[in-house]
Amino acid sequence: MRYGARNQLIGKVRGIKKGKLMSQVDVMLDAGGLASSVMTIDSLKDLKLKKGDSVRVVVKAVNVLLVKEG
Amino acid sequence: MRYGARNQLIGKVRGIKKGKLMSQVDVMLDAGGLASSVMTIDSLKDLKLKKGDSVRVVVKAVNVLLVKEG
Amino acid sequence: MRYGARNQLIGKVRGIKKGKLMSQVDVMLDAGGLASSVMTIDSLKDLKLKKGDSVRVVVKAVNVLLVKEG
Amino acid sequence: MRYGARNQLIGKVRGIKKGKLMSQVDVMLDAGGLASSVMTIDSLKDLKLKKGDSVRVVVKAVNVLLVKEG
Amino acid sequence: MRYGARNQLIGKVRGIKKGKLMSQVDVMLDAGGLASSVMTIDSLKDLKLKKGDSVRVVVKAVNVLLVKEG
Amino acid sequence: MRYGARNQLIGKVRGIKKGKLMSQVDVMLDAGGLASSVMTIDSLKDLKLKKGDSVRVVVKAVNVLLVKEG
């Protein structure tokens, strides 16, 4: 399985919040740090995610913003 | 300074590649792992980035895709 | 503070709507015109936004669609 | 013609830069301020854009990041 | 009417789900297959969409992820 | 393998264009119609794509814009 995206990190689901239409999944990255994904409830059901599940976090580089502080 | 995005990681610039219009900045995350950002050359100049600079990596949660493998 | 994004406009928060998970912030741009941002309630809390607050509206150029009408 | 996006501003093309694959179009907004869009050269050709053309700038609210400074 | 995006498919609205803030519109593509769009309730109202309406589905190529399986 | 995205279509690579940093992959969808993805050359190499390869086209619903014409 290969993905056309520069950013790929592995983590474990730490929490899932559900709205009526959308859901938010918080992931503890194996490398350290946290990531969050917002998806539809429909997609959440397709993924059959539950706390502790291992997931791949994928982000295309064009959607990454860099900020230089100070 | 506060950002309206769930995903924020700190890292150091490891490499910069330049095309005619676009550039790609690879960042070694302090927590471990790599991130990449694609931006215009114009934005790269605004950031005045160079290798070793500390940057904040910002991604809105809606642009994070989760994949469940296996 | 420098951002790796071509589109940056300054404005003031005109209204905030909250769902269970997501929120919508409407901004009156200083240059004229309106902008809207959708973010998680979690991010809204981080920003501690209230009506009248000054904010920077940031959009990467890859996420801007141009339409030529007529 | 109606678009499913919260952010819609009208402007005039001020400049076009072309790379091999991608292009960058800078737009002077009628309300004031500048906007930039990155698209493929293929899409630029479809639009048949030239300097001075009137365009609609469309951005979905989920792709708008708010930053609160100071 | 010309759009600065590589991906444009025509379809008919098959269903609309509404949350408090966000909505999800499922579209049956004329070419076959399904597409879904998430937008604000405000944008849904602007579109005045109802089941059976013909819509153009527009996606910028930078937001398309390719996966090679197997 | 499960993806947290509403839009998933299967197709075959019809053509690949390469810039210095970015690449554009055009895909003929099995259901009919065309899709295009822009990714970094680095990601293209990871995918090891060549003409005729079968790929999954994945787009999150938040990045889908609907337009109602006429």
C-alpha cells in the first residue's frame, strides 16, 4: 500500500468525539505528539475505529502551513 | 499567538528544494518523525527560511486523513 | 511572526456560531468584504475568540479556486 | 450560478506566473487587498486568464485558518 | 463559466443531511459512482439545493490523494 | 484497508507530467470521467506509478465544492 502524500505518521486512537454529522478523532502519535482528524460520521463508521486502534495519519504537503515565530 | 488548528508540531528545517514557482520544505519534528510542506517560492521568501530554523507545522484537522490498515 | 501562505487579510470577528463539534467564525475584513472560517470547537476555545477581536485570516494559495464568469 | 463556499470575493487579475506544471495568479480584490491562487497550467489554460480579467475568488470555510496575534 | 480546477464531474443530488452547522450532500455522478460534499448550512441555503438537482462537483487536483494498493 | 474519506473512485493512470518539484497524474476513472492529482515528485516516486497502473482516488468531502449552474 502506497500513498501519494509526504506526511505519514503512525499513531493510536486516543479519543473519538461525535457530532450529528461530523466526528473528531484524536490520535497519539507513536513518535510523540498529538494529531486530530475531522471526518464525517459516515467515514468514521467505514473505518470502524475504536480507542486504541492503530491508524496511519496522512496529510498532503500542500495542506501543511509553516509558521516562523519570533 | 494562537492558531485555529488542531495539529501543531514544532520542528527544524532539514532541507529546502526549489522549483520555478513552488518549493518544498522538509522538517524534522522535535517529537520525532518528518513533515513536509509545499508552498510558493514567494511564501518561502517571506518566511526567510534556512536549514536549521525552528518552525511551527500547522494543519487543520479537516485536512488530516486517517487510514486503518490490515 | 511569518506565515507560509500567500493569502493573509486582517479583520474583526463579527459573529460566532457553535455546533456540537464544529464552529463557524464570520470575520469582517478591514479591507472590506466578509470571510468565514470553520474550525473545531476545541480550536475555537484555544483561540479564545469573541466578537470584535482582531484576527488574521490565512489561506494557502493552493486552496483558492478562481472562477471566470460570463 | 451559486457556489457552495462561504468565501467569495471579486477581483481583477494583476499578474500570472508560470512554472512547468503549476501557475500562480495574483488578484487585486475589488474590496481591497490581494489574493493568490495556485493551479495547474492546464487549469490556467481552461480559464484563458489574462491580466485585467475579472474573476471570482472562491474558498471553502474549512480551508480558512484564523490566527489571533498578540 | 470556467473553473480553475482539474476535477469536474456532473451529477444529481441524491440526499442531503443536516447538522446544526454543517451539511453533507451526496451526489450520484452521471458518469457513475458517488461523490459527497461537506459544506456549512449557510452555503447549503445559498445553493438552494434539493434532491434531484443537477450540480457540478469541483475539486482542485492538489486535494486529490492517489493510493496504490497491493 | 479503510480510508476516512467519503470520495473514493478507482481508475487507471492515463498520463504523468513532471515538473521540477511537482507532478500531475491524470486518471481515467473506471466509472467514467477523468480525475487529476497533483503531488510532489517525491510522492510520485514513492508510488512508483506508471501508465496503466490501477489507483484509488481519495478526496475528503470537505474539499469537494458543489456548484449549481443556471
